[in-house]
Amino acid sequence: MRNESQTLATSLAKLWPNRLHESNFFKNVLCRLSLHRWSQLDVRELAQGKDVRFCRWCSDVKIDGEIYRQ
């Protein structure tokens, strides 16, 4: 299950590109401290009913409460 979620996180991260260069220094520090700004997109067809959230400031993906770093 973990490997399947990691594969899903990697493929979904490509839909939501890395934004570290767009964010300011303070937002980058918050992400490094695991204080993300989560956003939810409608990816039900791709995620098969899982709760998927993306950080608006970095490329991390949260699937069913577990964070996957890209």
C-alpha cells in the first residue's frame, strides 16, 4: 500500500509543479518545518477515492494524512 501511495504521489506531483522558486523565503522555511498550506484539488478519478492534498508552497503531497516529499 505504501509503494502504491508513493507512486500516486509522484504522478500527482507532476500535475502540481514545484513552486519553491515562486514562494518567498519565509514560506520555504515554513515548509521545511512541516508547516504547509494544504489545498485540495478534484482528482477523484486519479486517486480512487483517497484524500489528496497539495502544498501551495512546495511540491509535497498528502495522501490520506501521510506526507510524501518529492
